[in-house]
Amino acid sequence: MEFTKKGSGNGGITLGIKGRITAVEEEELGSAVNAAISEADNIKLDFKDVDYLSSAGLRVLVSAKKQVDAKGGTIVILNASKDVREVFEMTGLSDLFGM
């Protein structure tokens, strides 16, 4: 899994994610997202290069959402593929992440 970060601080951060998000990558994803949250209140996660999202990945994202909400910020998912978007829709989480 690879990450690219654009922006910082009050301007918000866009975190590009590349690869599959499975239970194996759960910790790596959590670390990258938590680092972004520690720098900014408003986070955009660019899923353009994510082709699979497991329930473990969803757990990381829901936890991140709670952290950002507590800070009064926002977290949104951008550019999710049809398959990944379906995972969010089936779990009822698409509205939570501005999809």
C-alpha cells in the first residue's frame, strides 16, 4: 500500500491511497490516516487507486470519522471505484463519508 499526502494544517489534507485495503493493511492504513488527522481537521481520502476495501478497512475509516468529528472537522472519500462505492452503500456508510 502506498500513500501520498497533499496539503497541511488548516488548509486540510488530501491523502491518496493506492492498493488493496484488507485486514493485512489495516494497521498501515490506520497509521497513515491518524497521522493526517493529527495535522489537520479536514481530511480527504482519495480512493482513485483503491480496488478493494474490506470490513477491516471500514473499521479504520469509521474510527477516523469519530476522531475527526470530535475535532469539529470533516473526512470525505473521493474518487471511489464502483466496487468500493458499493461496499460503502451496502453498509450504509456512503452518506457518512460524503459519497
